[in-house]
Amino acid sequence: MNRNKLFFKKLFIFILLILAVNVLLNTAYDRWMYYFRLSRNQDKQFEVYSDTLKYLMLGNSHDRINPAILGNGFCYIMPKEVYTQTYYKLKYILEKTNKKPENILLSIDPVNFCPRAENELAFDGYWRKYLNYFEIARELHDPEYLLNWVTGTFFSYIGNYKYIFMSAIFFNADLHKIKDGYIPARNYRNFANEPDREALGFEIATAYLSSYSNKSMLGETIYYRKILALCQQYKIHLILLRMPMTDEYLKYARKMVDLDKLDRDIMEVTRNHCNDFEIFDFRNEFHNKPWYFFNADHINPEGVRIISKKLKYALEKKAIVK
């Protein structure tokens, strides 16, 4: 009997130690993970933002427009963000803050609509404060989303060793460079200098578009439509963007999917659920100009500067015509 008591006592202490270590690791990861630090910095800047919120940039890292160039705006984008996350962040902004943007800028590249996009929620340790995972699981009839909540709440560091390593490298990153939420584009390499741009274009196109069928059918658009509904409800003008991609990426993307059909299908969904939008197509803006890219699908600081200026000019021109 005493042996059993001693065994269970040791087992109980062991479990407590494991839980304590897990809490420590989870807390450390949530506090120091590089992207979490960037996003928390954005959150703090948005809380104190008091200028006119004419433009609000939402979405993933492809949506990078510099608000310092566009004027009266805030760049609230995060790497790997999908429309599910964008919807809940926008819903939070409109319902829980006193800030309502006049215009929302959002990328509508087919990668955002690929069949697996809504299943690839990343960085749940950060997103758990916005997302209602139980609601998502009910709406999509998929209880696996509850695992995202469990992971993000209790084990956000597990499987994210790449980001632990990245966070160590950027431990002393200067977050003061972030202004109005804008995180400067990466600039430590140039796509024009890559020795095998073809291979890199193929790699990214495959990673993004491989879940499409041969018929190039859009994946589930439920949260994109929810974003459109919020814009309708709050009378927000929607500015849709096709951001620049490298020739190499587009070459292999067109071999894998029917880009023109996907573009038409996306616009049909948009027209059916929103009556106040416009679209600016910069996809081929840097044709034969790889030096404006950081990698196969992201423009570098000079590319961002050019696109931001072009968009500003186009918006001003439309305003004058109106």
C-alpha cells in the first residue's frame, strides 16, 4: 500500500513538473516569438492610432502597402494570414473598437482561395484572442479546429521550431521601424541575384496552388463572403488588389491552374455579395524586373514604394474623376 502511495505521489509530482515546464515554454514562445512580437506591436499602435483611418490594409504579407505613402492609413497585415483570420480581426475592430475605416485594402490572388487555405490556420498562439474556434468548427462542420484552440492556448511552441530559431536570430530586432502598423519589407536578398529563379518560382507556385483541382475550382469562400458582408453592413468601400508576382511564379502558376478563370470566379463571388468595391491589378507590374522582388512572390522595399505610389496616384485620379 505504501509503495502504491509513493508511486502515485511521484507520478503526480512528475505530471506537475511537466505541466510547469510546458507553461514556461508556452509563455516564453508567446512572448518572444518574432511574428508575435511584431503583431503585438501592431496591436499597440492600432490602439493609440488617432488619425483619420481612411485606409486599412488587411490580409497576409502580399498586401503590403506603405501607409506613409498612401496617407491616413494603417497596415494591419500578418504573414500566413487567411480570410478566416482577417474576418475575425475585422469583426473585432468594427465591434470592439471605436475605429471604422473608410476603405479596406485586401489581396484577392487565387492563393487566398485555394481549397486548403481555410484549413491552414497558423500562429494560433496569437490569433486565439480574435478567433472563435468553436464557432468555426460548427460552421465548417470540422471539429479539428478545436485542436487549433488547444494548441494555441496550451502548446503554441510545439512543431514551430523554425520560428523559435528565427526568433533567436531576430531577438534584438528594432521594432521601432514599425510605423502605423507597417512592417518594412525584407531586404537582405534580391530575387534578381538568385542563381535559379525558375526553380524558386516552381517551388512557390506548387506550395500555393497544388490543392486546386484540374478544373481550377475555388475552395470554400465562406469567410471571404463574411468579409464582404461586414463591408456592406458598415458601409466600407472595398479596394481589392492583385499584387505583383515574378514572371517565374506566374509561368508555373499558369501551368498548374487557369488563372483567368479563377480571377473571373473571384470577381463573380465579389459582385454577388458586395456592391461597393473596385479592383487594381498590379500582378504583371514588374514583368521582366526581378530586382523589385525579395523572393518569387514578395516585393522588396523599392517594389513596395513603387506600388504604393502607383496606388495612391490611381486612387487620387479616380477621386478627381468622381
